Amino acid sequence: MAPLRRSVSSTPAGCRGQSVKQIAFDLGVSRSTVETHRTSLLAKLNLADNAALMRFAFEAGLIDTSKPPSTNP
């Protein structure tokens, strides 16, 4: 999966309140990878912080608010 696409796929999870650890677990990657993609997204989208990233994801329709966050099995 392309880095930006994987980054975007993790954004809704973060917006549902999932921790970096949980997002990493769900995607099968390391916490460091999640942080790297988040930082990359902020830079590519010229956003200042996580709140701006969440707002962007919500406004872009990337967040399914009817779906609760997943939990560790």
C-alpha cells in the first residue's frame, strides 16, 4: 500500500480516539511507523497539529462515526 494511502487509512482510527499502539496493532505495523505516517500526513497536507488532521479527516468524509473503535482481541 502506498505510504500516503496507508497514512490516510490510519487517520479515522486516530479520530475515533484510538491510541498509536492500537492503530499499530490494527494495521500490523510498529508504533514508530504510525507516528512516521502521521507526521508525513501533517507535512503533506500542511496541517499544524492532530486537531487539524482530525478536522481534515472529518470534513473529507474519512470518518465513519457510526463505527466504534476496535479493541485488542
